[in-house]
Amino acid sequence: MTEIAPLAEEHRALLLQSSVPTLASILYRKGFTNTVLAGITQVNPAAERFVGVARTVRTLPVRADLLARQTAGETPNLQGQSVEQARAGDVLVVDMGGETRTAFMGDIMATHLWAKGAAAAVLDGGVSDAAAMAGIAMPVFARGNIPRPLTSHRIVFDLDVAVSCGGVTILPGDILMGDGNGVIAIPRALVPEVAEAGADREALEAFVIEKVRGGAPLTGTYPPNEATLQEYETRRQSH
């Protein structure tokens, strides 16, 4: 099992104050233009937003000899191992190559992850029994719902390696954040500054929305001009 440092609670708390669009905008300005996972939607929309540490799973198209070795117990069952090694606060990120003809997990595996305190599961492919998953509190994001075992089309080949999920490169230990807008991957080294910038941006936008609701003109309020920024700073310092 690869040792991956947990996320500092202060950074988790700051990121939970942000939204995917806000963080995407911040990362874009830093040159990271491909951070939002495409085509992956939330299976259980009632679940709350999440922030967690990526634990990655790489699958490949199934091959008869590899599957036979795994079935015979000559190679480990990495699918099961990936779920067993997940810790509280982890996000299981599964690279399935966009394959929607098969499912990596169903409601029982998802419930097991939830019971262990995992933050979320994000799959670039299908899940099974999405109806049952709708009642699980842990967020699950996937490409579709299909009641077919994984090995009909894919086989788990490696754990805790660089993967592609939703068209985004994700390394073990990167931080994922998800809400009703989707899922974003944040390179681990950028987390402290991105978390702080995101919380600051959300506070500013909340102030701007308050002014717009109060009848303020859009010009000068959004984007905020110097006068609006000064008003916001005065309000922020007073609180």
C-alpha cells in the first residue's frame, strides 16, 4: 500500500467553502486549463459536496490470460484490494477508459467505502444499481448505470499510479473536490494557495450577490471595480 499523506483539515475546510467553478477559474489563471472531469455526473445528487485525497485505480480492457490468472488466484484481486485499502477521507478514482458497458462497483462496495469514511468514489465508467446508490450518503460520480460485472470488459491492472479520469490526469495524492457542478482535480502542491484563494473568492462573490440582490447596478459591481472591492474589504475587516 502506497503511503499518501492525508489532507490537512484547514485546507479541507477552506475547499469545502468553494465551488467547482470557482476553483476551476483559479487554476485556469495559474495555467492549469484541464482540471474539471468531463462526462462524469453524480449518481446520488442528495449527497453533499466532498473534498478528499485521490487513491487511483487503473483498469485496462479485459484479456483472457490476465483474467484467468486472477481467477485462479495467481495474481491479486486488485478490484477488491482498491476498496479495502481506502481510508477515511480518500476518494477512490477509477480510470475505466470511459467504458459504460460494465460497472466497477455497486451499492454494496459503495456502502463499504461509506462505512470506512471515504469521501467519494469517482469512476470514468459505469456503476451497478444506481437506484440503490441514490440512498448512500457518500457521493458517487460515474458515467452511467449498467448491471454487468467489471470483468466483462475491464480488468484492474494497477493501483496508486497516474490515471486519466474524465479526460484529466490525476496522480495519487491529488485532491478532488466535487459538488453539483461536477468534480475537479487539484494538483497536491497547489492545494494551500488554491484553497485560500477559493475561500476568499467565494466570500467576495457572496458580497457581490448581496449587493446585486439589493438593486446595485451590474456595472462596477460585477466584475467588482475598485470602489466595490474597497467596500468589500472594509466589510471583511469589520467582521
